[in-house]
Amino acid sequence: MPDPDGRGVYVALGSSFAAGPGIPPQVDRGALRSGRNYPSLLAEEIGLPLVDVSCSGATTAQLRHDRQPTLTGPVPPQVEAVTADTTLVTITAGGNDIGYLGTLISAAVRGTLTTRLPWLPGPVRRRLDLTVEVPPPETFAEVRASLTALVDDVRRRAPRARVLLVDYLTVLGTHATPATVALSAEQIDQGRHVAAGLAASFAASATDAGADLVVVSAASEDHGVGAPDPWVGGLAMGVPGFGGPRPFHPTAAGMAAVADLVAKRLSTGPGA
């Protein structure tokens, strides 16, 4: 999609925290992608043509070199959307590499089940209790390396592109309690450690690659699940591919907030 004004094209790469599953309108059922996700809102604000290939469930390998299966068929590696006329690229991915959101959702669903079924025998309740495993340091190092390699891939395809790594909205922020997120205090603590490791991977990759970084995680600490003004939703379920809320994922307000944060970062010079 060439820009007739010669300003270039904005390409959005990422997983569900970029795609916006459950936020209407859903414009791509296979990718679970919203027409009001942060790339769409940002493109409107800055006036660049948008090529949005973000796809829920994507790993960094599927951004770089692997095809990704979706509800409507496989899609090519996202980086293939980057062309020589690309002048802006945003990247939000890495959580699926470590099973971040999937584990939180599973733990919350199991916790809700045991709460609602108090008659379950003790052994069954213990089997349903899910530890939110904190990956070892080498796993986070792999995310860091993969993000850095992705930035290099983008620059080979689009040498004049400005590349921004946009990390994840905080899910378990200052307002997270067992009552608000359907997780135990221990699971909340474990989930926060995973989120901190993911944020650190983004920061380290930005330094390694010399890319810009938008630290959405820090800006959203007071907007997690249970906050008065949440930017991510709680434990509510929609039907995949047909909209509806997605547990522990960005809300419309969260996407608008991320778009504003990225726009502010763009208003400064690269590396500022």
C-alpha cells in the first residue's frame, strides 16, 4: 500500500496485545484482529497508510520466519509485510513464546472453578491448582535475542524504517488481588515476575538493536485488572473469531492508551 504523499507506510507486527481480539469491530476473524487496535488508532493519528499483520497467538518465530495457523488458514511470517517503502514498524510480541497469558488464563479459570464448586474433594482441588511457572533466565534471553533478530530483519527489508518495540500492558498491576483477578496471592506474585522478565527482555533488546522502546508496562501499572480505569479486561470469555471480551487482554481504552503512548514516543527523535 504505497503512500501517495511519499511519507512511507506503517507496518504493525505482533500478537494479541497488538491485534486486539474481542474489541469491535473484528476485521480479521482468523487473526482475531480489531479495526480499533492500537496500530489502527495510531495510523489515524499520524496519517500514515497502515499494513496491519498482527495476529493473536503469534510467537516471535511466526513474526520472523514461520507460518502461523489461524481459524481461517495459515498466514505467512509477518515480517514479509515489511517492504522498502516502510517507514514505521511497531512490534509487540514475545508473550506467547513463554506462555504468559495462556498460563494466567488457565490458572484463573481453574481457580474460579474450585471457588464455585466448594464440594470438590481435596485431591481434585489440588490437581486443579496451577502454579504460574516463572521461566528460567535463558528463556527470557531467547525472547530478547529473537526480538533483536526481528529488528535486524526489519531493517534489512526497510533500511529507512523507524522501529519501535512496544511492550505489554500490565495485567497484574497495583490493584490485582485474589478477589479481582481470580488468582491466589502466590499466582499473582508469580505472574508479576513473568511480566517483569518479559519487560526486561524488551528493554534489553531495544538496547541491543538500537531500537526505540515504548514502556507500556510501566505506564499501565495503575490500569491493570481490578483498577478503577482498567486497560485490560478481567476473566470474561468471548467466542473466538466472533468478538466478545477476551480475558486478561487489552480493552478499547487500553488500545487507545497504547496508541497515545506510541504517538508521544514518535514525537521525539529516534533514540531520545
